[in-house]
Amino acid sequence: MSIAGKILRIDLTDRRIEKEPTSSYVNDYIGGVGIATKLIWDEVPPGADGTDPENLLTINAGPLTGTLLGNKANIMVKSPIFTNKTLSMAGFGGQFPSEMKFAGYDNIAVAGRADEPVYIYIDNDRVEISDARHLWGQDTVKT
């Protein structure tokens, strides 16, 4: 099993970046999905809508991600689509899940709402919230 060791927390409203040890979760919650469910349960108010800044978007890698046995992650959020305010989750593969683990993160939790377009730059311990106005309106190829 592979535990990277940190949860990266990003607050877009306050432009605050914090890192928290994963170790306080791993004995009680299994993998990225378990930790993400706990984070959303504890931190998102019950009445919050899926598009509210109080919602939490999490990117989660399991204990096998970054090993020869796995390279998957998922995104979990309180759904902006369903009116019963359920959790929605989508899985994905590619290079990102392993790179997230190699950078030291088991989970990334993004909260808040930026006043202007931004992107999140992650290079191991260096994490920045950067201005993305120059990218706004561009297609995916140019971006």
C-alpha cells in the first residue's frame, strides 16, 4: 500500500493553502473515498447546495495508486445536479493520480469560490493559486 502522507487543502475564497497529515484518517477510513466522505460529511453544511462555496470538491487517490497495482483516482462532491443533495463521484485514470501521490498528496480538497478565474499549480511541496484570466474563454487545446 502507498500512503503519500498529506491532504492538500485549498480555499479559493481566502486563497489559503494548507497541508494536513493523512495519518489521522487512515486507521478509521479506507482509501481516498473513505477520507473524502469523512471530509465532506464533517465540513459541508447539510443545507449547502452543490454550487455553494461551502461545498467541498475532493480529488482522492486510494492506497494502491502510484504502485504497480493501481493508477486510479476519483473526484467526490456534494452533487450540484441531484436535488436530494447526494454525493457524486467520478473515477479517472491517466498520469494525474500517480503524480498526485508522488507529489505527496493522498487527497486534495478544494473549497470556496474565487473572485476571478484561477488555476492551481502543484509542483511537489510548491502549491500556488494563480491568475487564469489570460486563459479564460480559450478552448482546451490553447489552454
